[in-house]
Amino acid sequence: MTSFLSGQNNEQFFDSMIERQMNSFLVSFANYTNNKYNRKGGLFQKPFRRIQVADDIHLQQAIIYVHANAQKHNVVKDFKHHSHNSYSAIINSDSSFTDTKNVRDFFGGIEAFKSIHTSQVDYYYTNNWPSSKLE
């Protein structure tokens, strides 16, 4: 007897399960927000896209992109002072919502975390934020 969850079928099953769970979460969140604020309609910009993070360098760039996104869109002048991302939590070792130790370790320590963020954001601004896989 072969297992229902074997090989490629196993991966497809879990991908499908995760997709359904994310969809359910996003629909529930939209309904909650619409009810709470007496509004109607979608909350998320369409089309909602996702990409697979291919390797450690890609993950590092994705983290920097998320931290600097508010600066990119002129919401704040300096992403380091934006209150709605995890950058300051990581700098201050606030593990309330973020696994700050693992993120710092992933970047090679707190100084490397700061330095890589600064150099990458400076580079992208110098080059007018070139298109990336995340856009």
C-alpha cells in the first residue's frame, strides 16, 4: 500500500493546504476589518502576488525590502524610524513579535544587520530603486 502523502503528492498537498489556510486567513481578516470599521470591499491591492524565496541572499534582500518599503514610497524619510516594521525591534532585541536573535544571526550580527541595510538602501536610492522580484 502506498502512502497518500508520498513524494511530489506530499509537496502538492501541503502547498494546497497552505494556500487554503492563507486564503481563509485573509478573507477572515478582511471581514473582521470591514465589520469593525463599517466598510465594504477588499483590503488588499490586486493582484496579490507571492514569490518563492530562492536562497539566503534572496531572503536577505526581501527582509531589507520590507524594512525600507515605507521609505521607498515616501511614507517616511528614513526607514530606521518607521514604527510599522520590525527593524527597530531587531535593533533593540524586542522579541515580542519577531525572532530577533535569529534575524540578527542570519545577517551575521547586529552591526552587519545595520550595515547591510544601510548600504543596500543607499545603493537602491542611488539607482532609483531598480525593479525587483518583489515588485
